Amino acid sequence: MVHFIFIPLLAPGHFIPMIDMAKLIAGRGISATIFVTPLIITRYAGRAIHRASNSGLPIRFIEVPFPFSSEIGLPQGCETADALPPSLWSNFFTALDIWLVSVENSIQNVEPFPTCMITDRYLPGLAETSMKFGIPRIIFDGMGCFNLVLKHHLELSKVQETVKDSESFVVPGLPDRIELTKEQLPAMLKVDAGKWAEYRDRIKAADEQAYGIVINSFRELENNYVEEVRTLNKGRAWCVGPLSLFNRETLDIVERGNRASIDETECSRWLNEREPGSVIYACFGSLNNLTLTQLVELGLGLEASNRPFVWVMRDGEGKEETERWITESGYEGRIRGRGLLIRGWAPQVFILSHEAIGAFLTHCGWNSTMEGVCSGVPMITWPLFAEQFFNEKLIVQILRIGVSVGSQTARQPSELKDGEILVVIKRETIMNTIDKVMAGDEEGDARRRRAREVAEKAKKSVEEGGSSNLNLSLLIEEVTIENPTCSS
Ligand code: UDP
């Protein structure tokens, strides 16, 4: 019996698409088992996977407790990246390695014996598990092909090592002219990658042993780059996305990733009362840590835009001081009737699919990028860290479906060096960028048209006969018929 097992990195941007993928594969009649932690089960996967299983899909989860101890320095509950105080990142990665040992013990007893394991690329320790048990491993990177190719050429050319921090350089070897600065690169690509350097090297070594790679993207989105990723992976690269499109039932869409902090009916009612294409939806993903100064500018920029908006404010450090500002400045009263604040988790895909949405102000995380693409509305891009600046280039420069607010530095506030201050994007800039995207002029209309066209292509790719639908068949065929080995 064919049996795929899935092991995600414990961060929403990684486990959400991987669970979608498990459901997708189970939809082809293949047994799927996902290894997760108790927190992920209670927050999300429990209800979603029970629903999938009750509807007849051969899917289940195995709950593997996460290690907490004073020795690791990780308090109870810190078992997903978004539940962590920023200072505990490295403790989290230590605990992850221990968690993977328990996962490995569970794999040993799992039945039927797995045909294949789909594992997050950022869990390099699983390369050994794959070899030990003889289970071929396919990696899931969580990012798109443009991103993978850009990284490949930067690692190959090391052009970033030849320039000053704010000096721009052209990434060599690409079909498009992409200019970046060193400041916009993810930590792992910086010369002084510090503690990330060792992790990066482990990932690289593990990548070389993987059988192939599966990607949450679709061919029509980034064709040239898909081809290069296929070449780099000896033809064993499968784009099977956009994964968010496989959630078709309202509850699956509303509860994707977490229980939403706003009631679905209230959210719908609010959106139903707005004109089609009029609302700005602003959300910065599951990990952002914007400073109070920046949040205030953002809030005032949204207010100054004079347009209806939904602003998602993530729970986390600094929440109290933000709330104090909202109350003491009278902000909520001023925007009442025009702005909807969602504190905590928003049903993002549900909101983005509403016809009232006119633009998506996004941090350009890859999942949000794909969800934005599927929504068919233009984006206002505001990358913060990791590979988000690369995704911005794809949105703004290649697909031409977005406008940048002009963010320049890839850094979470928690990653700042001593005394370093992040440049704040001012309210006027935010307001002007919103105006530009929402403008009813020729440029704005053309951008909206392109956004609708690419969304159409996204939908087609997952339908019967579409590129992602076919790729999924090819992936399953390769794994079940070709009898892959454990190393490439
Ligand atoms: N998300 C959501 N509601 C929120 C925040 C995030 O549904 O309030 C989802 C979003 O739809 C996406 C994922 O969480 O699927 C975030 O992944 P992404 O790659 O965009 O960003 P990250 O959180 O990894 O920075």
C-alpha cells in the first residue's frame, strides 16, 4: 500500500501548505500521515484533518510531543515559531532537533511502511532518517522557483560579497535583470551569516541527498524559473500549487492555519457592506514583529488613505503598548465604520476571496504571495525579512501586479544589531502607495487586469488537465512506479 508521510517545520508558513499538500495527496486515494505537535493539533490540524478524514480521505496525524525543559530554555507552549518570543529562536531550533529524534522513533513503528517522506527543507536532520530507514525523501521548500533560482545564483556567484551594504548589484545568470542590495538578502545569504552559516551548510548537504523537490507554485507563474529548478534537480521538481486553492469548504478556508479571531459571519457582513474592489486588506503574516513606531505609521497611513480597510494586528510582543496607542489616540473611534481591526489570526484566504477586496498590503511571505496571486487583486508590497524581498521582485517587476512601499532592509526587529534602528516607512508613503495601486488610471487598470489574468491561470493550473494537476500525477507515478532510491 502506498503511504506518504509528511514532516513540516513547526511554523505556520510551513505547516499550513504542507497539511494542504497531505490533503491533496490523500485526495488521490493515497494514505497520508502528518507528524505534528499537540499544539498544532489543538490549534488547527485536529479539526481540519478530522474533517478531511470524516469525508473519506485516507489521512491521519501522529502527535509527537515537543520537548520543553529549563535545560533547553524553552517554556511550555513554545512549540511553533509564531508562539515564540523572538529571543528564543535558537533554543527553539535546539528543541526541534530533539523533537525530530522522537519523530524518527515514531516513523519506525508507523504502518504501513512509508513509501516516501515529504519533509521540510529546513529540517536537514531528516536526511539521515531517510537513509537509516530507506525511505526516499522529497523536500518541500515552502518558497517559489524564482526564489530558489535567485538563491542558487547568489550562492554560486557570491556577487553579494563584492559590494557594500546599500550598493545595488545585479544577480547574474537570470533571464530577468534583478537588482538587489546586500541589505535585502536573507540572513543565511549574508557574508556574516553567523549562527545561520552552520545551519545553511547542513541544509545544503541534506538537499544533495534528497530525491526531489515539491513546490507550492505553478508553471504559468514563473515558467523560466520552474525550468531551471527542474534542471538543478535532475528533472525531479514538481510544482503542485497553489496549495491554498485545495480548500474548498468554507470551514476549511476560514480555519486554515488557526481558529480565526473574528467570527466568519461578522467578517462577511462587514465585507458585504463595502463596494466591490474598495477594501485594502493589510496583513504581515504569522511572524512579523513591527515596532510600535512602525505600527502607528501604518495605522495612520491606512486612515489617511480614506478607503475602507482590514488591518490584521498579530498577537505578540508589544501588543499592550499598541493597544494603549489605539485607545489613547482615539484611533479606533476615528476609523469606526471604515476600518476593521482583527487582533490575532485573520481568515486570510476567506477575506482575500471576497469581492470587496481591492488590494492586498502584504509582507510578501511566499504563502501570502500565492494567496494574493489567487485573489486576483494587485498587491502593495512591504517585505520585512527572509526571502520576502525576492518575492517582491517577482510581484512588482516580473508579474507587474504590485507596487512597492520601498522597504529596504531585511530584518526582524529581533535580528537588529546593537543600536541599529530600522528605517520607518512613513504614513505619507503608505498612503501614496495605496493611492497608486487603487487609482482608476490606465496604469492601475492594466495592473488590475494582469492580476486577474494570473489568478485565472492559477485556478486553471489545479483543475483537471492543468499543469499542477498533471505534476501531481507525475509525482505520484514517480514515487509509486519508479521505485526511487534514498539519495539522488
Ligand atoms: N495567515 C492567516 N492569518 C493571519 C496570518 C497569517 O491565515 O492572521 C496565514 C496566511 O494565509 C499564510 C500563512 O499564514 O498562509 C503565512 O505564511 P507566509 O509565507 O505568507 O508568511 P510567514 O508567516 O511565514 O512570514
